[in-house]
Amino acid sequence: MHNGHMDENNSQYQPHPQRYESMQYRRLGNSGLQVSAIALGMWHNFGHDKPFADQRAIVLGAFDRGITHFDLANNYGPPSGSAETAFGMLLDSDLHAYRDELVIATKAGWRGWDGPYGFGGSRKYLMASLDRSLQRLGVDYVDIFYHHRPDPDTPLEETMGALRDIVASGKALYAGVSSYSPELLRQAAEIMDDEGCPLVCHQPSYSMLNRWVEEPTDTDGTESLLEAAADTGVGIIAFSPLAQGLLTDRYLHGVPEDSRAAAGKSLASSMLSESNLEMVRRLNDIAQERGQTLAQMALSWVLRRQGEFGEQTVASAVIGASSLAQLDQNIGALEQVEFSAQELAAIDDIARDAGINIWAAATRSKLSE
Ligand code: NDP
């Protein structure tokens, strides 16, 4: 129903004309940039391990459903870089006329290539990595360029200076950071404000089973990441809002062969412990009472209105999807993002930290400078 149109050769793509009618768009921090409340992430499912036709169906299906925000990184694949190459091919074959309707984000910080210049936050790495990303994507600029993780071995001023110069060069329109602690975010935001190139977003992991962004985690134990971001005007883009699939019906009755957990990648079997699955089952009951699937409730919850004036509210949830059916179901979350106080309390009562934040060590590696 939501799909756009292909001609008889399945080649000439026409996006769905009503694609902007049901999606929500939220302003990113203090910037003027609006992002779709649901973004499609390409960490998994866009490498050489998935047929290109399936990748094409998911990306074009997302655009047909009003998703304008696509999240990439230099190392997504496998192999590293192939997700950007795949997205570049889709830009070339189907989406070239719609470049101005897309927010394309990419990142560098985790291992991009061998040697000392393929990891971290040096000016040398970030500049070279973005050039490689632009080449794979076949574009002159990306919309958002992120420093992907804190680097304890590079001065923050150097990393921020590189982001500033990248924006000034026109190779990225906006700059962001990912997995920074509250204090490091404050310091980064201050440097970028002084440079006249404000950071527009922070991308942390966040889900009902991984709530570190709500907790006071700066060294004084007073400020949470959500508060630091709201106070500095930096928008929050939450990644892995479905806890890599744990917060869906995927693992309610065992481990399906085609699931991420079965693939032995980033979702370790230890994350499917009996205590975690018990939380998932109880949360699933609450979702059913709300008339949602668990995946939908998990997304509605991440996108719920937070803070007295809503300024701590997440702008966008970056999801993964291995099929168009999953994407369709997940977008349905936007029909019901409100929660009653009783529902929130019931969720708080069940949902505990599930030990799934595999990015915590990167955050801890540099808490402040
Ligand atoms: P999610 O938590 O959304 O998990 C996605 C996975 O959940 C899917 O691949 C699928 O797994 C399963 N799933 C999704 N919808 C459904 C559904 N309706 N029913 C059943 N199962 C479902 O996010 P990801 O962990 O994939 O991360 C999303 C994006 O966030 C990444 O692609 C990337 O862009 C970004 N990210 C950023 C990071 C950073 O450091 N900045 C780190 C990690 C992610 P299955 O394959 O089993 O079907």
C-alpha cells in the first residue's frame, strides 16, 4: 500500500506521492534541521551478506514511508564500507533526483582501515575517512558527519577542529558526536559554539533495557546525557532502540535461524539470558494491553515526550530492519507515542539494565578532558 511505483522493467522508481503525510519530523536540537522521527540505520543488512534487491526494497520502502534520515558509517558492511557503496548505488539508480529530500549521515571513529590513521579522532583520520565515504556514496557532501566514539588519545580540540573545518569545506552540512559522556559532550559543544559551528546532535544507544542516557553519569554524578544535550541545544538521535531485536517478538520462542542473534554478530547469546527474556515477556504483555507490538511500544517509548518542556525528547530513533515488513510494523509506533503515568510506571517496574550496552567502554574511555 505504501510502496512507490516501478515501471514494467522494475527500473524507474517513483516515490509514493503521499510519503510525507504520516511520518513525523522533529527539529534536531537548536538547529533548523528536521529529521524523520524514525531513521533507517545501515549497520547490519546492507553488506555483501544480503542480496542487493532486498536492500533496495528496504531503502526505497523507507523513503516511500516518509523516512528521510539514513544513518551510515565508514565501517558498516561487511566488508567495511560496503553499506555506503550500496547506498551510493541506490542514489545513482533510484534516488538521485531526491538528494535534497534526504538526510544522509555518516561517521568515523571506530576502525576504518589498518594502521594508526584508520582509528580514533585525529584530524588525519576524520578528513581522509570522509573523503572515502563521499567517494563510496557518490555525493559531494553528507548532511551529518559524526565523530563515532570518544578517542582518549586525541585532544578534543583537534577532533572538534576537524569537524569544524569539514563543515566549513561544505563536505558535511552539520556535525555530531556519538557515545560521548555528558561531560565530554558539554566540552565538545562549548568548543564548537566558540568556533561558530554548533554540534547539532549526539547519537547514544538508548532503549527500555539500556537507559544510561537518563542516569547522572558525569563525574560529579549530577547530570545525565539527556540533560546535558538539552542544556547545550544538541539533539538526541537514539540508536539500537529495539536493543538489536531483543525488544521485539523475535526471541520470545527461541532463536530464529535468520535472526541477528543466530548470526553470532553483535547480539551475543549472553544477552538472551533468562532474566532478560523474562523482562521482554512482561514488556510484551504491556505492549499488548496498549494495542501495540513490543517493537512498536519500544519505539514509542524512546520517542516519548520527556522533560518539563519536552527539550529532553529524542528527535529520532535509528532502527535496523532486515525486512520491509519489520519496517512497516515499526513505523506504526508513531500512531501512539503517548503513555499514561501508569504505563510508564509499569515499564519502570519491569525494565532493568540488561547489560547490553556494548558501547559503554568507548564512552568510559574518555569521560572528560
Ligand atoms: P535496533 O535496535 O532497531 O535493532 C534492529 C534489529 O531488530 C533488526 O535488524 C531486526 O533483527 C530486529 N527487528 C527490527 N524490527 C523488528 C520487528 N518489527 N520485529 C522483529 N524484529 C525486528 O537497531 P540496530 O542495533 O540495528 O541499530 C540501528 C542503527 O543504529 C544502526 O544501523 C546504525 O545506523 C545505528 N548504530 C549506531 C551506533 C553508533 O555507535 N553510533 C552503534 C550501533 C548502531 P533481525 O536481523 O534479527 O531481523
